[in-house]
Amino acid sequence: MAAHGAQKLFGILGGHGLTAVGHSFAGLGFRPGKLFAAIAGLSEFLGGLGLALGLLTPLASAALIGVMINAMATVTGAHGLWETDGGVEYNVCITVVALAVAAIGPGRLAVDRFLPWGTGGWGAAAFALGLGGAAAAITLSL
């Protein structure tokens, strides 16, 4: 996910960059498109890095959950379930994995291992799902 965010933000790894992605977001109804593209790119980039490093894991999970809910609601939801048809399958997988990492904890090599949320649990999972869902709901209502 960090690489996917880098494509949006920096136009690297085959990405189109923030200006082009901003135009795409505007076409989806997000106004201003470039601002929402930056928010999505930062959520993917920082959320992906956070999960990879085990850093602020519940917050990183929330960022990915929120951006994936938005992707499902605005892009892939209309195409059904399967990814081969452009559907939500991939977005659901990312969402479930992010939620699962928040629930089971980031692991023994994680930066978070000495912090209260470093072992995961229902509280961390509820935080990630609640914050990600709330952020998605607010974004979709704008």
C-alpha cells in the first residue's frame, strides 16, 4: 500500500502523480480533487509504512480501512465482487488484513511492541475500524 500511495503522491513506480490523480478524483465527485487525492495518497503511503514497520499500528490500520471503504464506495463497488471484473475483492482483502493486524498486534519485531497497543486486541481493532469507518463516512458525505 505504501507503494500505491507513492504512485499517487510522487508519480513514481508507474504512478501518474498528484495532479493527474487529483483530476481523476474530481471526476469521481471529490472536490477539490487534488486535496482528496493527497489525503488518499498519504493514507496509503503512511498507513502502508506503518503496518510494515509496526508503527502506530491501529492508526495505520484505520488509514487503510478508510481509504479502502472510499475506494469500494466510489470505484469498485459498482463492478461486483471479483477483482477480475474490477470489483471489490482486492479492497476487501486489504481492509480485512488491516483490521486483522490491528486485532492480533503488529508482531514481536514491531516498533509498537513496547507500547500499550503493541499486542493488538479488541480495543485496537475497534479503534481502527471505528476511525477508518468514520473518516470514510465523513469523506463520502462531503
